[in-house]
Amino acid sequence: MKRHSGVEKGVLLLAALFMMVGFYLIIYPQDMVIIHPGTSGYKSGAGSSYGEHVSPNASRVYGVLSLLLGSGIGWAVLTKRYD
């Protein structure tokens, strides 16, 4: 059994976080607003950032995407081949 480096452990923690958020959004879908950056990024008071309303059904879609992303990241770290 191989040992994982600190970076790999951190990435696995990030993957677990994505998966937990995904499960939460699937089980408890939220009616929410997602902020998108405008032309100048997330700088306060600059640019034209806008909010997107997300319905509970769309929230479940974001949850599934988050779950798949976390699973893919975790799989990539755990199956990394050392040649």
C-alpha cells in the first residue's frame, strides 16, 4: 500500500468537500442566488457582476455536478500511477 503525500491528502480532502456539498444539495435542495463575476472579476465596487437565481431543481443539478467532480478528483488521486 502506497503512502500519499501532503498535497495528495489535501486534494482528497477537497474532493471529499465537493462530495459532501453535492450530497447536501441533492438531499436538501436550496433556492439560492449564485454570484457571477463581471468584466473585472470579483473586485468589490468594480465591473458588472450579477446574480443568477437557482431553483431547487437546478440546485440538485449543481449537487450532482459537485458530486461527480469530487468523485473524479478523488479517483484521479487514488489511481495515480508511479512509474
